[in-house]
Amino acid sequence: MLAALYRNGYDVFPEHQLRREAGRMAKVPDGLARKGGEVLWLEVENARKSGPEMRKLADAVCAVAEGAVRPVMGLQPNVPMVAYYVDATDERGHQLDHRGRITRAVQTAATRPTLVMWAACVNRGAGIGKMTLEKETLTSDAALAVLRVMNAGSWRPIPDFDVESSCANYGSLRAEVWNDDGHGWSCIIIDSSTGEQISPAMQADPSQQRNSRQQLKLPQCCSKQRGDLGPPSLP
């Protein structure tokens, strides 16, 4: 995995180097990779993890995404990357859904939207035949629970808005979202009982991805970023 990243322009730091030079760490990543201002914290999922080990991985992913891990060898990890084989199977030949299991674990552990970079790999002999990178923002279970309540009450157009818009209620609070003249989706929170705006206008990061529009019935605010790096040159 690190070799594939190296061939695509990243400076890489393998696990054994981190263990030797970084000092004591509560969780040691499978490697770090740096390119420009992006420092990837790499976790490689190649076997079915137990519950406690999966929670450790999810906690590490959330901590990196929140900027809560300390610098490692002078580098500040700021993007968690999870690499997995899309064609992985267990000892009985059954397909392993690494991405699905990690997604569920991160959503359980997260307290806020959590950006993850997935590295979906296709096996070729003893190495990687193809690697596709994709950034996705995972919504926490707590946020999804709120959204489901809001969905149950249905989203409706905001009166007197001349741009695409929707609003929904959660108790006495009302969320209003609108397409800000082609600059992306914006949102405010209003106390319905007083009409007071209780949050500043927030704009969605267009690089983020939330759960499907069909599931949550919300406007499509964000899109996935995909980058197919193609087959790395392997010895």
C-alpha cells in the first residue's frame, strides 16, 4: 500500500519506522503518507477485526479527522485513510465487506461528520493491481437519528425563497437549507417559538459526502471526490 502511494508522489513512513522513531503511541498506524499539506494516517484492513480492535480503529479515524492526535515525527496527521481489498474473502470464501463494517463503526464512534479517505484496492498477485481513492464524509449515528426525526416530519420549501430551498423541524428548532446562487448549500437554525436565528449561516463543504438522498430525503448538498490512480508500477 505504501509502495503504491510512493509511486503516486507521496512521501511515506512505514509502521516499523514509526515504532522506532515516534516514541510511545496509544495506536500506531500502518503508516503515514505526506503530499503537500495532506498527511494521511493509514489503516489497512485485510482481515476481519474483532469488536475491540474495530473500535480502536474507529476511534483513531475519528481522532485524526478531528485533529485530535498529536504530531508524529513532526508530522500532523489530518486525513484518515483506510485501505482495503474490494475482492477480499474469508477462509470460507465468503465476500468480506470491510468498508461497510468500518463505516458502521466510525458512525457509532463519531460525534460529528467525519471525513475518511478510502483506498479501494484490487489484488494483483502479491501486490496492488489498481487503487481508487475516494473521500467520504460519514455522518454520526446521533446526527442520523436527528435527521430521521426531521425526515418523518417531511422537508418542505421555504416560503418566499426564490432559490431551491427546504426546511424541516426538530422539536422547536427549524433547519433551513438553500442553494446559495450556485455557490453551494447553506443552512441556518431557527428557534420556531421565537423566530430567533440561533446559528450563523453555515455553508456545506462541496467536497464532502453525506448519506444517500434517498435514505435521508435531504437536498444533494455534496458530492464524492473520486480519483482513480490506475495500476501502480509493481516490480
